[in-house]
Amino acid sequence: MWVLLKDFLLVSMGMGIGVVLMCILNVGKEADCEMKQLEESEDN
């Protein structure tokens, strides 16, 4: 019973870490796009 509970907690923690990583990567990609737009607008 304890092994099942431990496995469930590990899977839940892994899913949580995966979601957080996806959010961080998405925010980073958005920031890159915004930086490119700022550089292009400064060049003009």
C-alpha cells in the first residue's frame, strides 16, 4: 500500500515539474520574440 502511494506521489511530482518547465520555456520563447520586435523597431 505504501509503495503504491509513494509511486503516485512521484508521478504527481514529475507531472508538476513537467508543467512548470513547459511554462518557463513558453515564457522564454515569448520574451525572445518580444526582444526581436524591439530590436527591429529600434533599427527603423
